[in-house]
Amino acid sequence: MDKRTLVKISFFSLALAGTTSAIARPAVTCPPVACPAEASPRDGFYLGAGVGETFNRYELATKNTVTGFNVKKHDNHNSTVGNAFLGYGYTASNSFFLGVELGTIFPRRSGTIKRPGVTFTSFSFVNRLSVQDYLTGDLLPGYRINERWLIYARAGFSYAHLSLHQDANAAASGPKFNRSDNKWGGRIGLGVNYGLTKHLGLGLDYFYTGYQKMNSRWPAFDVQFKQSTHSHYLGISLIYSFR
């Protein structure tokens, strides 16, 4: 057998051994989070916008500071709102997720309360209570079920503008009254995301917000107002991830 034939046989043997080894070697797999995901909403930097319905409760306690006579009334009013947000999220190798998010909710929403007077008790007065969320911030701990599905909780704050307006009452010789202030609120909720593509996702969110109470005084008529606002939100959003 000449040298050329030996070289050919050796080359063929090496090729066959390599092929056999490749066939016998098990397929390399990686955990679903460690592998490059086809769709991964809220991972990395992201922004989004949504629309939803708020279910608001406005409470107003009005008291005469001289006689102590007081009246408590409330109004439940639903409002459709929009929201915009940006954030950053990270999924660890064990599929646990943690994100931070800043956002805003618009427009202002209001409720109207008609109540009897506490100084001029034979007359009725109309009050309008409003809230505008300037800035919201949340921490989002969650769990990524797979590349597409993410569930999470939400806990954070709202920095909002609260206002109280009372219409003038000509019959009672009462002028209009306005008072507003910036207050903090606490937020808590739940959400779920579904990834449409690597960069686009859909979100469904619920959260509750309770705001600080706002106290107002009207010394000219011996009137004190205490207003309280609570809100439930349910809505959907579209998310774009820069990941």
C-alpha cells in the first residue's frame, strides 16, 4: 500500500470519527432566560403608553369651626385616562424579575359633590374635587414564566395635584372658593406582560392609589374642608424595549 493511499485512509478515518462524535454528543441547551429570547418585554430600557379606566372615590367632610356642625359626602366617578412611562428591568438566571419605572397619568379627573351648608344651613353648595398625577414611580418585582410571559407586582408613589373648588352661591351671598396643593400618594398593584416580538409587548395592569388628605379653611365663613381621594386603575399598554 503506497503512501498516498495511507494518507487518504487516515483522513477518511478522522472525518468519520468526527461525524460519529458529533452525532453522539447531546444537543446543547440553555435555560430559557439565559438563551437569547425572541420576546422579552420590560427587559433592559423600555418605554410605553397605555389607556385605562379609573374608578375614583372623592370624599369631602365640611365642618363649621364655631358650632361643630359637620357634613360628610362622597362621589364615585369613573374617568378614562392615558398614561406614559419609561423604565428599566432585569431578569436573573433564576427567572426572577426586578424593574423600576417612572410615569405620568393624564388628564385631570374630577368628582362633584352637592352638600348642605354648615354655616348657611338652609342653602346647598356644589364642590368639585380634582386630582392630577404629575409623576408616578414604582418598583416591579416579578417572575418571568418564559420568554413571552411576565407577571409582577407593583409598589410605589404618586406625586399629584389636588384641588377643591366651590361654586359661588348668590342666594347665600357666598363667593366661590378655590384651594389646591401638591400631595403624595401610595400605589400598589399587579400586572402581566406578553411579548409580541423581541421589542414589543402588551401589558395589563391594575393598581390602587391612595392620596394624602388635603385640609382647607375658609375663615370668613367659619368653614373647614377635609378632602380624601382614592383611585382604582385597570388598563392596557403597549411597551417598546430597547433590548
